[in-house]
Amino acid sequence: MKGIREKFTIRITDSGMVVLSEEGKSLHFTAGEALMLLDILKNEEPKLKQMAEEARPMPIQIHV
């Protein structure tokens, strides 16, 4: 089994949010855009959790 690896970093800046990939690519969001993305992700959370559960190779849960 492969170890958990960080694929991207999220940084909050003075102007909003930046998502940086390990390849050096980036996505920039204004504060308003970041809040809209957060709202969308909150609404899709149950579906995303189900998809992640189904994609898991082993029945192990990590709670933070």
C-alpha cells in the first residue's frame, strides 16, 4: 500500500486563496470565489464522502 502523499497546498493570502500543485501549477481565487467554492463543497460533501468510501482499497478510516 502506498503512503499518503501531499499533492497540493492551499494558502490563504491577503487577496483570497491559492491552490498550489506539486508540479508548480496554481489556481488563484478571490475571497468571494473561495467562499463560493467552499459552499459548493459543503453541499457536495455527502456525495464526495460516498465516492471516497467506495474508492478505498481497504476498510480503514482515519479521523482527524
